[in-house]
Amino acid sequence: MTFYDWWVCQAFILFAEIMGHSGLRVYAVTPGLASFVLGFVGCELVVEDHDLHHRQGYRKSGNYGKQTKLWDRMFGTEMPRIESENVDFGQGVHMPFF
């Protein structure tokens, strides 16, 4: 891997982390190789999930998964999405993979 390949990977990760900690109220999924499959079972991680993780505080939180809600669902730490009820799913925000 060259420096430029590494730099592109780091820029992608940095952008995804900034989106996850931005507090935006959008239904945005960070693209990955498994996001398509996880979307079918409702275990994709969206911006609101990570925001809810920080909102509740220590020992009252959930949504510990960094890339997916699959592990949270399996171990019982999944928190319900509060603000996704008001989202117009016809207006998507997409982060391009390339």
C-alpha cells in the first residue's frame, strides 16, 4: 500500500467518524462491504444510532457497535431510534463509496 492509498483510506475513515459524531439528524449509512446485506435485516448503523450512544451517558447507554447494530441486537444493547420516525425516506443522503 502506498502513501496515497493509505491517505485515501484515512480520509474516508475520518469523514465517516466526523459524520458519526456530527449530531446531524439524517438517516445516513456509512457505506461498507456489508452495509448492503445488513440493510436487509435492519442492522445497519446510522448516524442517529451513534448519537444515541453518547446521549444517555455512562451505564445507561446502548448501541455499542461501531460498524453495525448486529452485535447490539444479539447482546440486547440495541436502543430504539427516536428521530427516525420523522424522516422522509424518499430524501436520502448517500455517502459515495468511491
